Amino acid sequence: MEKDERRLVIFDCDGVLVDSEPISLAVLVDAFRQAGVTIDADYAHRRFLGKSLAAVIATARNEFALEIGERFLADLRTALHARFRQELKPIPNVAKALDDLDRAGHSWCVASSSQPERIALSLTITGLFDRFSPHLFSASMVENGKPAPDLFLYAASEMGFPPEACVVIEDSPAGIMAARAAGMTVFAFTGGSHTTLASYRDEIAALEPDRQFDDMVELLHLMQK
């Protein structure tokens, strides 16, 4: 990348801006258990990391004959939001990374598989909302969630950037595949607390992201390499 070339940095939210994935997966495992379906953390990690709510619902129906209705979703949101308010932290050095991008003249936004209210809550709790609002894009705004490219292409269009001028920061295999399908540069962020499993890192490496990094302070430097 040219150092003076203006880019749009598209951040995933969960596991990239906020360290939410262990909380989210634990709440989801418990919700399935209460509905009579036993899954473990490893299964949830492999099947649900980075996926939209629609994908979770489809998996529940297709693999477990579990129909997820409004009561299930309402209880899930209540439990998740309560845990977030108690435990959710930002990924270290995100604010520094944004300051660096700002000084370099780059733009940024969020494009997440989560619902809009969850994105807003996560960013508010962690003190990041004002750094991103109103540029918050959710999989609920497009027809197909990750690993389809729809969300990233929609975010880029709304922000006024062509795909080739976008750098996607993702932590999930589904997100990396979506960025690739969108024709965008993709950096794998592996600094979240859910990224320590060797199997996870092997899966990420196999997808051959353009960069892989563990600390947000490295972001601008990696973009300039």
C-alpha cells in the first residue's frame, strides 16, 4: 500500500474492537442448554464465531431441530447484555490505532454480524461509540451475512470507497472469507482472549490473510508496509 493512499478501514466489532467472544459464546452455550440442546464451547467456537444471528438460527434448526423463537432471542439478549455490562472490555490499544488512522487521513467504520443494538451497546460500554457513530453497519442490513461479501460491500458503498481501497480487520474465518469475496485487503487480528487455541490460529493461517497481528498499535504500520 502507498503510504499516502487514503483507505477505508472496516473493523469487525466482536473480538476486534471489544473482547466479547468468550462472553457471547458462553451465553449462547447456556441458552442452547436451557432449550434442551447440549453443545460445548469448542463446538460454539467452530460453528458460531463471526456468524450472524440468522446463521445461528439456521444451524439450530438444521442440526438440532431447534426452532429459535422470540422468547429464546429475548432471553439471550437479556443475559448477554447483562454480562456485557458487568464484564465487557475494549481490545487494548484500539483508541491509539484510531488516532493513528486519523492522523494518516484514513477513514473507518464497523461492519459486524451482530444486531445494531448489540453493536451500539458494546461500543458504548467500552467507550468507543463516539469514535464510530454513525458509521455502524450490521448484517441485519443485508441479505446474506458473513462469509458472504454483502456486508462489507454495503459498508464500503455507504462510506464512498471502492473495495480495492478497503482494509478489513477480522478475527473470524467467516469474516476473512467475506472480505476475500468482497475483493478487499484483509488483516487477521488475533489479539482477543478467544484466539489462544492452536486450532483456531491454524485455521486463520490457512486462509492466508494479507497480514496477521496481535496488537492494535501495529495497524497503521502494517497498512504502510
